[in-house]
Amino acid sequence: MLDRSTNIGFILGFTLIIGAIVLQGDIVIFASFSSFLMVSGGIVAATMINYSFEDIKNSFETIKKMMSAKSVDLRTDMELMRMFARKIRTDGLLAIDSDVANIEDEFLKNGMQLAVDGFNQESLANILRDEIQAQERQLKVSVKVLDSMAEYAPAFGMIGTVIGMVLMLQNISDPESLGAGLSVALITTLYGTVFANMLLGPLAGKLQYLSKLDLNRKEMFRVGILSMVEGENPRIMEKKMLIHVDPKSRAEYKKFHEELSIGNDRDKKLYDQWIEIQDEEWETLNKNLEMETGS
């Protein structure tokens, strides 16, 4: 399922287009299966020529995964990493062995498992870096596929229009059919423009935006995992990871923890609940822990 802003954007955009049509005429005259087939089929054909079948398949799997991913709050991730770091600092890496299986993010789960399994820092750093780079390459290909499809759409709209006009001119002896024929021919250009500027282009931009957020999150996890393996103080790990959090959220996180009372047993409460709340917004996580304290 797409996120809220994407859904609102699509609804608003198509509502404006359809509303403009309905206010000025009949929406039925804008429906043309042949025009739709020309544009959509042409996009698919040109994309298959330009990219390998494997690239296209992987790209659409990546697009589906990224577009349906839950929104994440890096501050919640920070809380979990901070909790794990403190536990490791006290009891060692093997202390979280049973916890790793409950981590939902696959990158973090795999990285923590490698750390528990005893991989040295250099090997682990290389593995995590290679995984991030592989993900980055795949995301770039996926964005390029969508960008290419957005470029092809108007071209096939024009091709459909030219074909329609040629066919229309075959009946030039019938003046009454020219207006209707020209109208149908131009619909293909409309379809191509809508495909490019209301669907494929915006989706490419959204995927690029989401990919940057995802790679930043993975890099933050990488920093935290390596810090744990190195045995650094959790405060040092926290400072390194906070670089990847946006300034406003970073300031809120730091202020909150500076104001926590000494001896606060928040980590223990978090450890008891983290499996259920690891995907929560940071504010919601704090409220849950406060309610637990109140009870």
C-alpha cells in the first residue's frame, strides 16, 4: 500500500483531470481502449528492449517493496540499538542471540546475526558495505526503469496520434468524420502525457526519495552494529548514529534523553516490549513506556 502523501497526490491529480473533463464535456468521449493499448503496450515493449527481463522483474519487485514499506522513525531505531548496545556492553554479544530472530528489518537482522556469530569487525564492515552497495545499485536500476517508461509514454502517445490521423485522412472525403477522428487521435497524446506526468514520473521521483531514506537507515544500522562489535560505549555509538537523523528529530531525541531521571528503568521496560513496538513512531513508543511506568 502506498503512503498517505502518494495516495493523496494520485487522488487529487486524477480528480482534477477528471473534474476538468466533466465540467466541460462528457468523460465517455475520452475513453479509448485502442489509445490505451497503444501507449501502455508501447511502454512495455520499449522497456523490454532497453532492459533485460531480469532487471525489469527485479525492478518491479523493488518498486513494490519500497512503495509498500511502512514509514519508519529513525529515533525508534535509535532506541532499539541503544537498548541492544547496553545489553551487549553488560552481558556480551551472545546475550542478544535469542532476540535477533525477532528483528523485523532484514538488514539489521542479518547484520546483528553476523555480529553474534563472531565475524570480526573488518569482515563484517565489508559484508554490510557490500550489501548496502548492492541495494543501492538495484534501486538505481529501478528508478531508471520508471524514468525510461515516463520518457517513452509521450512518444507513444504521439505515435498513436499520428497513426490515428493517417487513418482519419483516409476518409477526408467525409468532412463530418474529420472532427470526431481528430478527437480520437489526440486522446492517445493525452494518455501518453498522463502516464508520464501523473503516474510514472512521480513514481520514479518517489522511489528515488524512498531509496535515499532506506539507504540512510541501513548506513545508520551499519554504524551501530560495527560500534557494538568494537565494544564502544553506547553513548559513542549513539552519537555516531545520530548523524543520520534529521536535525529536528535529533534535537528532540537528545533533549528527551537529557531530561530522563537518573536510574530510570526505561531500558528494562523497552526490552520487555520492543518486539511489539519496534515499528512504532517514536512519540507512540514513549507514550507506551510512560503508560507502563504509570501502571
